[in-house]
Amino acid sequence: MPDLDYRARRRIAVEPFVIARRLPPDDATLLELDALAGGNIWLLTLFLEELFRADEPSLHILDLAKERIVEQQARVFTRWARAIKSVEGWHLYEKIATSGVMDLGLLKTGAAELAQRQLLEYHALIHHRQDRRIEIGPDLFREWAEGNGLIQGTRRSTQARATEGPMPSPGTYLFDVAISYAFPQGDIARDLAAKLRQQGLKVFYDKEVSPELWGVDLTQHLPKTYDRACRIAVLLLSEDYVGRHWPQIEQKAAIAHAIRDGWRAILLVSVDGTNLPDIPPSVVIKRLNQDGTSLADVALELVARISRTSASMLERT
């Protein structure tokens, strides 16, 4: 995975959980996982196995997995270390590890230096980023090398890697998900927003941005939010929802978005069995607390849709 950015590596880590209908690790855990594996598909697989076996994937599980993987794979790490035969090779590795990410222009371009860099890249101990910079590979190997006195203490490369940030929303969307609901379903909307944010998604939930809406003409702002500013709109349907003024405004904007960009841009969730008229029968309506559908299932469906959308956009770029 040397040529993949964090967004693509995150998608690879999330997909096994989505396929198994499980909520993937939160974004903090995925950032740590990405740093520990550092673009090495073999290490990523080992860590994903550990997370997948756990009832709830978390940073704590990763900490336990680190010790186990280092103990089990010490021979592999030793072989990687032997591959960097020269003092100059270790010096180059240490130099990149200290900053985490380096511009190519700061590295020497002689034949010997190029050969050392290619050797490090071959073993995935460093790799190129899409912005034409060199990034340190697995943090797990870097920590092992420090612990064995092969390099001096370096600054943790996660900080440099984290400058790429959590998975950004491709395109121009301000929000991954916008939640539309009636006031009596406010607790459900709040809980759903929390679950989605745990997955690193950008969520519009009006109670959390209410100070930003003071003095704003909501008749103009809300339609833009549910039509143009979000990738997917979630409508929490209920008897209260279909009879209230503001949900009707949000609903019309969300449906306009769905008609324009495809019905994957809207998710209908019925809280009490209420349906919307004039919706094509092919559009699935999730019925909360019926047929075993929980709020976590709704969050998982949204995570899966965002993941698939990101994947298709990456393939086009």
C-alpha cells in the first residue's frame, strides 16, 4: 500500500467490519492502527485480526496486540534490520523516523543514498506519499528498533502522519450525514449523531450547532444543508415528523437531493411505523426496533454507504 493515502488505508481497514455487519473501530483507533502498520499490508492484517476477534475494537486491544505481534514476529523484524546493512542505511532510516515525513528534496540523491532508500522502500520501512514526500513505515518496527538500540529515540511519527487528518469527505460536502427529525425524537437523533462521530464522520445535528444558527434565516439555510451540504440525509420518520413544519422543509430538500443524485443519498428510518407518501417502493425504509433493526444497525448502514462512496471516488481519481 505504499502509494495509498490515509483515506484509502482507512477504507481498507473498515471494510471487513462493514462486510460482517459490525461497527468498525472509531477514528482514533484507526489512526493508531494506520501508524502502527504504516502502509505494511502484512502488519495491517495482523492487527485487523486482533481487532476483529475482540468484542469491541478499541485502542486498548491495539496496545495488547502490539506486545503479542512483536513477540511472535521478532524473527521478521530481525530480518528487516539485517537488510539495512550499513551505518548509512540506519542513519537514513533514523533521519526520516525523526520527523515522520520528509520532502524528497531534503534527501541526498547520490547512487549510494538512492540504493539505501530503495532498500528501505522494498521492505516497506519507508514509502512515498501521494504528495511526493517520504513517510516512515510501521511505527511498530520503529519502536522495536529503538528498544533494541538500533536507532536513537525519535519523535512519534503518528503526529507527522496525522497532518493528513481523519478521512476527509471527498467532494465539496460540509457534512457526511445530516439528521432530520421531529423534536420528540431528539434523543434518538442525538444518540445516532454520537455513534456516527465515533466513526469519524462529520454530522449535522441541529442541537449541537444551534449557536451557529442564531440569526440565520432557517428557511434558506436548512434546505441547503439537507440538499447540497450533506452527502447523505437521514430522516427519522414518525407521526410527529410528518405533521411538523421544519421536518417538512428538511424532507423536501433531502428528497430533492435523492432525486438528483440517486436514492443512496437518503436513508429513511421509521421510528413508529410511519411512512412517507410518494416514495418509490424500491427505496428501503428501515424500521427501528422492528425486525431486529437497532440504532447501531442504522449507523452501520451509513458507515457502509460512506465507505462505498469514498471507494468509488478514489477509483475515479
